[in-house]
Amino acid sequence: MSGSADASPPRPPLFTLSGVCKHFPNEARPVLDVGELELPRGRLVTVLGRSGSGKTTFLKLLGLLDPPYPLRRDTRLAFHSLRDGTDYDYAELYPGRARFDPLFRRDAARARLRRTHFGFLFQEEHLLNQLSVRDNIALPMLLRGVPAAERERRVELMLEALQLDVVTQRGAKSVFELSKGERQRVALLRALLHDPEVLFADEPTGNLDPLNAEWIFRMFAFWIGLHPERTVIVVTHSTHLALSHSQSIVVFGKGWNYLTLDNVPSRAREAERQGWLNVLMNADDPAAVGDAHARLQALHAGLAAAEGGP
């Protein structure tokens, strides 16, 4: 028997999208129109684009925070979980006109999927000021019914791993007394402590200084390094953070939909790469978009070869 017979089957992508469209009332064009797209697992994926290009809408659709309407016959949006071996078809998670859902079973199914598989980090931390730092961090585990002793153990491990014990050693009775950067670090811990398969982050560094912004992205990479099957999908306006830390980049344009790039997390030739990435994000002319895309692909291929060596 040949060795290939024992080879493991290829892993499915994390998300599969086909014919996914999102219209808002009184808008002539869809805010999002994705023909065919697969998102890989085990990567830090950054989503870039001009304001209004559909970045946050894209994140909300994937995170089950917004329905992918209108649903067409060719619409396909699915999450492939390795944790429970299930393919979740999003079209089955929304009631639709022909599938009245008086008992809100699909609402409960979406909430369960978000609670067990997804984590969320936003520009605003959405912490509960009346709770302590530790109680805020442990809240998702409390909602999942994790025993108190296990919650405390996980909080301690994560504080130590991410070197955040200083936050709790300040003696603050509530997160209200923390700085903006510290609050976002607490929000990150809260999002990661229940071990989501996917962490969705929408402009998590938009209100932070450069030092704290770099720390947040380094922690994304650190977490994926600890758990290679986990994925972070983050919307950002920072081409610097995207090029320095992510393995995949999705760029949404206004009028030309989207493009994907494999990236080498590096600061090598960053100014040149940032320049072409800015051209790509802001170009309307198809020729300029194609040229910038090709130049970025060539730069990243060269960096990948240099990183890999002979």
C-alpha cells in the first residue's frame, strides 16, 4: 500500500463564501458583494479598505451579527468547525420569509454558535464598569457554566502568559479605573479566555497609541502560535500593522469588490509595500488595481523566498 493512502485529508477552509451580497435600504449598490472567497484557518487575517467599502459588514456577516440578505440561489456562506466537525450553513441559521421561526430556535442556534466558537473584540471595550478586572475577564466562561475554580485557574494562566498581572496588581476595584490601553487588554483577555475558534476584531487599535496597538497585534500572533488551529480576523485601517503581523490580507475596494493577498509578516521593504497597498486600497481604475496587486504579490513572493532561504 502506498504512503499516500495514509495521508491526512486536506483541512477545509475556515469560511467559504459564494454569492454573498449585502444591501442596505436606499443604497443603489450593495455595500458588500463577494463572488468566491475562502478564508484559511490558523492565520492572522487583516481586512483593509476605504471607509464604506464593506469591511465591518464583512466581519459582521462572518460573526453572525448581521444576516447575509438578500439570500440568492447561489448564496453560500459556511463556517467549517474543526472543534465539533460541523459545517454551519448560515442560510439555515436565519429564518427567511418561507421559514417562520415562532420559537426563535434559529436565534438560539446563532447565539450558541457565537458563544462556543467565536470571540469578539471591538474598538470600544464594552467592559462592565461595576465588575472587577477578573470578573470582566471571566464573564464569558461564567455564561458557559465553567466552574468558579476553573475560571480562576484560566484567568491566572492567561494573565501570566500575556504578562498582564500588572493590570490586576494596581488594586483597581473596577475596570473604570484603568487606562484605555489597559481596558483594551482586559477586553482581549475576555475574548480569548473561552478559547474561541475564531476571534473577530473590528478596529481594536483605533483608539490606542502605537505602543498598545503593536502589543495587541503581537498578542494575536502569540495566541495563534499557542493554538495553531485558531484564527484572528481583524479589520484595521493600519497598513503598517497589517504588513507587520498578518499572514493574509483581504482588501475591499469601492466599485471593484475585493482582492486577497498572502503576506509575509515583516517590516522588510515596508515603505514600498505600504505605498502599493495604499494605491490598491484607494484606486478606482481597474488597471491601477491590477498593477498594484501584481506588484504586491511579487514583493511578497520575494520576501517569502528570502525568509525560506535556498
